[in-house]
Amino acid sequence: MSTDASTPAHAEPLVIARREGSITRITLNRPRAINALTLEMFELIGRALEVAQSDGSSTILLDGAGERGFCGGGDIKEISSGDSLLILSTEYRLDLALAESRVPVVGVMDGITMGGGIGLAGHAKHRVVTERSRLAMPEVRIGIVPDVGGHLLLAHAPGRLGEMLAVTAGEMGPGDAIALGFADHFVPSERLAALGEALAGGEDPATACARLAEPAPDSPVLAAGEWWGPIAEEVFSTQHPPTFEDAAGTATRLIRALEAAGDDGRIAAEWAAETVRGMCPVSVAVTLAQIDRTRRLGLGLAEVLADDLRVLGRIAVRPDFAEGVRAQVIDKDRNPRWSPSRIEELDPAELEAILAP
């Protein structure tokens, strides 16, 4: 089976889908771009997923080509210059279809896995990381917010560490990913071939993943709870209004608490404060509000993805997204000029309009 019919014969297919024994294997195939996702790739994956529902496949194995990573996220240049709502709605439907697939999906997040890559594999039935895995949702760095259902995972992370990761564009290693609920199994990369063979041979995916897994490494992010915990308790205290009703107030309290941290977490908090100061202020506030709303209302993946589409459609047309893409992707001067430039200057009414349900 192949899903690359739309690709010219002389070009490498963007997605390779084929039967291997009893499984359907779907491989992202833009290794030079760390498999950055395009609209065509979403459509190709969707077709392969649909075929696998009825062709007798026992498991769907989702992985990426190349040595650098599973997926570096969505193709930012395409999203920022094309029909963003079409691209995002197609992506989110695919994320939900993978999560709800009747045939269990094994997502292998080997190497760099960011943004849209987490959308594809982070909601799968069986989520695998390796010693090379580096996961992140760095959207606040480019003037948008974690999407693809990512703030559902962030909301479920222990100790409000999801908020810390989101507003600092923080990175997770394999131990972090498992401790914070982004992955299920730590399988050393040298065993991935054996995993594929076991699945192709018909072994139950839960059994195969567990058999080839090792205990996860330590989680530095979980350990950061020692200094982050008291700050989070202060910032998100029930004595304050819910974040999704007072996004500007919460963001302001957070930056002030980080900058005023005591000796126990001073160095780490100073780093976090400086990092957050460099992110898009509107993105920081909206991200905190979305995580809070998802947690408080107990939203499921379909509801979160619908929220993502509303919010991304509003925030992506702001000048900050174009500026973030310019600073990080085009000119690469890493010096974005945000509007507003500081968290203290946020407009509560604008945030309320972005977050309106």
C-alpha cells in the first residue's frame, strides 16, 4: 500500500505508508526538515489511517525518517503564508482520528518531537520515547500558543509543571515525557527495529512495548517542582480569579513571583523569569488561560482541539505571529518585537476576545 500517488515520480514521497506483516507502518519522510508537517502530509497520513481501519491491520506504527527526530512540528512557513484555518482544521481532525483509531496506534517519538509531532503521537494509544527523545511545545516563542491538543497534556502534568513548560518553551527528555504524561514507554533506540518486527509479527502492542521497554531515566523537570511548586501555589491560588477569566492578572502575578523568588529557587526562577520575558506576552497569558480552562472544565481531546481552532484562528492573525516567524524562522535574529512588549501592558479585553468560547 502506498499513499504517495500525488508526489512526482522523481521526488521522495512525503509520507511512506506500507503493510509490514500484520501492521500498517506510516513514516513521515521529510528528514532534512525534521519531518515538518504540511497539508499534503496530513492528507496522506489520513488516507493511510483510513485504509488501515478496514484492511486487517492489527496495529499502526507511526514513526519518522532520518536521524534527527520524529517531527519538528508543523511547517511554519506554510501555515503563516497559506490558508491557516484549512491546514489547522485538517491537522486537528487527523490528531483526533489517530487518538480514536479502532486499530491501536504506536507512536514512536524518537529524537526531536515538537508541536505538531506531539499532536500526531502524543495522543496515540501507545507512546514510545527513546534516549534521544526531545519533546517540546515552544509556540509562545513565535507568537502563538500550544495547540494540537497539547494543552490537554500540559493540564494533566503534575504540580502545574505543564504551565512552566509552556511559558518557558521548555524541553522534555524521555524521563520527563513519561513523568509528565506525554509518553508511556522508554524503549532504547537500538530496540526500535525489534519493536517493529514484533508488531509486524502480530504481537500485542502493549505487550511488545512493555517487553522491550526499560525503566525511564530520571526527570529533571519533575525535580524542578521543588522551586516551581511554591511559586505555582502562590500564582494559581484559589484566592485569585480563575486564570481563564483573568489571563492578564495571572500572567502578571507569575512574572512578578518569578522575579521575587527567594533563595531556595532564586537561580532557577531568575532563569525562568528571563526566559518568559523573551516570549510573546499575549501568547504567555492565553496559554496559561487555556491550560486552566481545560483543567477546570475537564475537557476531552475533541473539545480541546475545537478550542485550539478557535484560539489559533484569532491569535495567528495578530502581528505577533508574523513577527515571531520573522525573528525565529526567516531572519533568525532571535529578537522579536512583541505587541505589547511586556506582560504588564496586556489588554484584558483583547485576551478575553481571543479566549471567547
